[in-house]
Amino acid sequence: MESAKELTKSQEYIDREKEWTSPNYTPIPAVLSKGEGIWVWDVDGKKYLDCLSSYSAVNQGHRHPKIIQAAKDQMDRITLTSRAFFNDQLGSFMQKLCEYSGMEMACPMNTGAEAVETGLKTARRWGYYHKKVEENKAEIIVAAENFHGRTITIVGFSTDPDTHGGFGPATPGFKIIPFGDAQALKEAITPNTVAFMVEPIQGEAGVIVPPEGYLKEIRQICTDNNVLLILDEIQTGFARTGKRFAFEHENVKPDILLVGKALGGGLFPVSAALGSKEIMNVLSSGSHGSTFGGNPLGCAIGAAAIDVLLEENLAEKSGELGEYFKEKLETLPKDVVMDVRGKGLLLAIQFNDRGGAAKKYVLAMKERGLLAKQTHVHTIRFAPPLVITKEEIDYAFGIIQEAIEEVRATL
């Protein structure tokens, strides 16, 4: 049992953060100070298995030695040039990213939200330049329950009141349709529609997997109507779902691909919007940019992050271990767990009315040494670093099982 002194040490950090930091997060009360592979430690030395991976930003594991070394080597040379000048890392990194994803050209940015904004701006300009939509009339269709980031434009087309409440008026030019409904997309398209932006699996909504064939259907609908298909793979990309990207599960290809999170290897914010040369070339000089986007340090880290994914076969590993983990989760008691879903190592369990809110289970798991996070009240997402082993999944599942049994006994 933790001593009063140890509890005070953790509480000191928590209290200081609460005093000096805006309250836009409600963290699980674990004060982390060290990480390695799939493991993290708090300030009191307690060890946890990380089953969130910083929302899939740590696919390669905490502090992967190859990525750390790439960062150190680059920090000894130069870290920031801005795009006012060329640097010796950007071109080769963009080539590696394009070849990994099967795209032709990329615009480097930093955060996932910046990648999304880049995709939206690119789609609108493409609509005016190539589709010849009347100026200021472009429409972009999105899916309900989406999560694409936190900018003022992005939250304007969110359907989550916690995300958009109090931030109006919404930016015009967006239309919301149900997720997973290809017919709704077909009916929503007008001559002014330039793009449909969607997550192939909705992560923040609770790992919502669309019906089989959905990606193929929307790909065809977009092609038939000269509408760009923008896939937000910021959370699902880089081997998380058992393929390099989730769109590969249905053998389709987006017009614009948005990536981030794991591209930074858990070290640094690195993101990008990718597409064909025809599409990406609408971003003419001066029309878009970022002081830190494409910086040499981020490029070196991103290149190493991709190398690790390839060298360690993490996409294949994610697919195999994800199936194994999912099968184990499906054995959880059906009287409280109503659904298990996901692909690869992006999985979720949803509790029914008897099971109630998920946070109490999350806290019980935390006490036993496993960190996960609830989403949308009744759901827990499990997304461990892809370097996890079968034996470690067994260990994680044992904790999940024990925590659920403990809470279930009190219902």
C-alpha cells in the first residue's frame, strides 16, 4: 500500500498542474515520469502497462532507441531552419513518407489538427482551381461523431457538445452526415461539393468500425462525382489497425491522406497532408505554411519512426496480436460488456446500462498497473504500443478481467 508520503508526492504534482494549467483535461491521476517500450512509471516508482499509447502516438513504444538516436544525432547538427531555406532532411523524409503511404507528394506540418486544416484548405482550393466551383461556395461533407482536432473551424463541424459548445459561430461550408452510411453521402453531394472527409475507424467516438465495404463504396461515390476523398488516418495510421493504413483493409486509396501522431515516434509532433501532385500543387508559394513544419529535427525523427515500423514488421504484428487481444476481450462477462470492437491493436469495449460508466473500471485497472482511458462515458479504448508481446497481452488482459470482476461485484 502506498504511504502517505508517496501519495503526497503525486498529489503535489497534480495540485501544481491544476493551479497553473487551464482545466481543459481531466487526467487519470497517475503522474508519469518515465517510459520505456510498453511501460511507464509514475513519480512514486509504480510501473504501469500503457494501453493508450498517447492516443496512438507511441506505436513504436516509449523512447525507442533508434528514434532517440536519430533525434540526438540531428540535435547535434541543426534543429530548425524554417521553410525560408532548404534543409538536408526534408526531401528524403517526404520521399520516405510518400513511398510508405503510396502517395505522390506531401505537405509537412506539426500536429494532427494542422494536417486536417491543410487537407481542408487543399480541398477547397482544388475545388476552385480544378472543379471550377464558384468562389466561396465550396462544400465539404463530414461524418457525425467525428473527431478531427480542436481548431475553431474543426470544432464547428463536430457533433460532440463538449467539443463545440460555446465556440460558435461555426465556420460555414460543412455538411454533416451519418457515419458508415454510403447512401447518405450520395444524397448529400451537390455540384459545390469538393470533398468528403472521414476517419476509416472513428477513434475518439469509441473505436467505431463502419460496415464492411463502406470505404470501397465511398471511394466509388467520390470518384463518380468528382469529389475528393480525404481520409483522416492520424490515429489509425502507421500500423495501428494491422495494415500500414486502415484504407488498405478494403484496398482503396484516398485523394488526400492526413497523418500525424505515430509519425513523430512518440518524441515530437510531426504530421502531414499527402495527395497526388495535381492536388498538392494547388498549395502555391505563400498560400500555406508553418514555421516548424518540415523542421530538420522532426524530419529525422519521422524518418526513423517509419524505419522502425518497417524493420520490426509492426503492421503484421499489430494485425496478429490485435486478433488475439480481441478474442480475449470477447470472453469478458456479457452481463456488463455489451460490445467488443476494433481492428489490429485499436480495440474497445463498451459497457451496457448495468455495467454503467467506464471510468470506475479505468480507475480499477490503474490501481492494478494498467493505464487506459474511457471515451464517450461507456467505452474504454485499448491501444498499447505495437511492440507489445503476446505474453504482455495476457498480463494486460488479466488486469482488465480482475478490474471488471471487482467493479461488477459492487453493481
